[in-house]
Amino acid sequence: MSYDAIVFDLDGTLLNTLSDLGNAVNRVLYQHGFPNHDLDKYRYFVGDGAKMLVIRALPEHQRNEKVIDACLQDFKNDYGQHWNVETTVYDGISDMFDELSSRGIKLAILSNKPHEFTKRCVTKLLSRWTFDVVLGQRTSIPQKPHPAAAIEIADRMDIAVSSFLYLGDSAVDMQTAVAAGMFPVGAMWGFRSSEELKENGAKALLKYPSDIFTLLT
């Protein structure tokens, strides 16, 4: 099977955002008098949007709408100011995009990060490359693993879903790819385990970004 386009997840796939996300949430938790978490725990808190990130970080007995809404707004304010302190592009991503672009492969990004933050990250850190569509989480569209946004990308690019690879690092990404009819590929350098990726439908696992070319030959 030949593939004409690739949809990429953002956090944990293209960008290592874990420290900035975790530190922002921890600052908000501290401000509200709640305990902090080790940054490594945020590997399992992220992936389902900003609201779920906040809910998972809060003590269980404090997960009421008033507290959640207050902490979510504070997180958005804090992360908006400090999102690029430690965030980096993963090793090998730049070379991968250079080669993909030279081959004429169409590129898109789909994230559960709020849309405005997704666009800001891509503009600041990935502006060397052209992405046909960049979508973050929007209130009007169900977030991943619902396939609506992935299918929207295919429609906007006028490419059949079966002609897409989908590269992500979590169960949510693999479930999205399967539901959308795209070929699910797991990024082993990301936030979650290879076991999680395989259990949720990954048909290929990549140890390094350059391994994607084994699927395009």
C-alpha cells in the first residue's frame, strides 16, 4: 500500500512538551493548595485534552465543576505564558520532515491540545515545514479518539483516509487512526509504552522518526 499523506499527533510525537505541561499544572495545583505530582506521572495525565489533564491532576475529592473550571482557566493562563520553557522538537523529527517534504508527502497535525496552543506550537517550532492542515481541540468537534477531526483533515486535503499514515504516541492516537480508517503507527519515543500502542491497534511501531520511511517504500 502506498501512502500520500501523514497525520501527526503533536505532544509526545513531534514535541516533548511534558515538562512545560507538568510544571504549569503543578503551579496551578500549588496555588489552589493541592499536592503536586512528579513530572513522569504527567505521561499518563496528558493526551485527552486540557480539561482531562486538570481533572486527572486534581485530588479525587476536589473534582467538582467549580474547582475544575477554576484550575482549567488558571492552567490555560499559566501555560500560555510558559509553554516554551523546556519544550523541544524530538531528535530526528527535523530530518524526517525534510525528507518527507522532498518526497512530496502531504503533512497534517491533529492534537487534543487546545487549538490556539496547537497553532502557536507549530508556528513557533515547526514553521520550516508546510502542513496542509493543523487542528487542535475545538469545542465544535469531538476530540480524539473520535475520528471526526481526522476525517475532516482527509476531506480538506481531498485525500482518501486509506491513503493516510497516522503517527502518534498513545492509545488515543491509535484508536483515532483505526476509527478514521487510517494506518495506525506508534511512536516509541513518546509518552506511552509500546504495549499500549499495540493493544490499541498500532500496525507498526517506530523506534526512531526515520523508521517511517520503511512504510513509504
